[in-house]
Amino acid sequence: MNAPLPPPPALRGRPLVVGILNVTPDSFHDGGQHEALDRALAQAAAMAQAGADWIDVGGESTRPGAAAVDAELELRRILPVIRALASGPLPVSVDTSKAAVAAAALRAGACIVNDVTGLADPEMAAVTADAQATVVMHMRGDPATMRDLTDYDDLVAEVRDHLLARAGRARSPQVWIDPGLGFAKTAAQSLSLLAHLDALVATGLPVLVGASRKSFIGATLGQPASADRLPGSLAAAAAAWQRGARALRVHDVAPTRQLLDLLAAVEAA
């Protein structure tokens, strides 16, 4: 059985680091690197050694413009990895928007559902009853259309209210919210959400932020290649922690863990 998810850390305490494990050919930063089972498990072990608190396994790219895959293909990609990790030291989440995929992943040993569409699948709410935790992210449209859905009257309030409504559907003991940086948001809007993260923290739900290597960092810093965005990713992680985020979903566990541990140590001193 998968290790239990630790409770959300106290505000400004040691934040959780969620290691991204994409077993896809087309994810924006690490597509194709961990498709083989042995490479996926090696990456998971490396992230655990570096200080990850849980591993997030995804079998469908959600980068802008990514093509959708069917549930059967998604399951072929993720189930061997989840089964292998289920007896390991860390809890495992499944990054999926499909209720059927989430249900199968939970049976295979995952204990967290991470849904970038915020439970848009009408069957997903029922599936979350079998999970220790659900992460509800804000998104409009899908990867093919979300770049054209960035009009907001009040960005922060609309994202907050949407997340609260969707989080209310989840049936897990823990429910986390994620502002969805880069998902139906311009670079400026992603920065604004990061700057005003306290509005989400004030809901009382623990906040998870995924900024790692994303295009808003590249647009802000003039770094078009995701390989050159580690410094910006660390800056975004620091900004999120300082505004109350309790978990960071990242590609680069070791440097993020060191950054956040030092910030927490300074705070404690």
C-alpha cells in the first residue's frame, strides 16, 4: 500500500515538494525522458533521495496545444509505474482528468488525484472518495483551446471562486487547490496570481503551486527554452512559499528542496 500523504504543513512551515514524473513522449520539458519503466523508476528514486514528499505520475501531456490521448493509452503508460511505486516510501498521485483513469490508478496504489481540469469529468467527484487527497486546479477549456480563453473581469476573484466551487465537489479527506499558472492565463496573469496567492491561501484550503519551467517564466525572463528556466523556477517557488503555498510541484526536486528548507530555516531563526 502506498505511503500516506502527510497533512498539509503549517503555514510558513516546511513546504511539501511534489516531484513531477511524466511518462509521456510530448510533455513540454521532459517529454520522452521517462517513458521506459526503468527510467521512470530511476527518476522517482532520485527524486525521493533528493527530498520529494510525493511523486506525481502523469500519462497525458497538458502543455498548450497538446493532443489528447484516450484512457487506454494513458493507463498503459502510468499503471506499471504506479504499481511499482505503490510499495515505496512516498505517496503517489495520478495526474489525470479522466475519472476512469483516476479510479484505475487508485486501485493500482496511487492515493492522490491531481486533476488539472478541476473535476470537470462528471464522474470524478465520486472517484475522489477513494483518495486520501484531491488536488483541484483552475483551468478553462483544454490544452488545445486554453490559450484563447484568457479574458477575465477579475482574475484573482474568478480563479478563487471557481476553485472553491470545484473543491466543494471533492470527497477526499484532504482537498488542495492549485491556481493553474499558465493554464488559460497569459504570462502577466500567471505573475498576478502568484503575486496575489494570499487570496487563495485565505480560503483555508492548502494551496499547491506548479510553476516549474513554465512558459510564463520564459516570457518574463527572455528564456524561450525550458532547459534555461531553473533560476526563474526557483524564484517562483520562493515567491509562492512566501505567500503561503504549502506544496510546490516541480521538475527539479533537489534545488527546490534546498531553497525551501533554507527559507524555512531563516523564518524559524
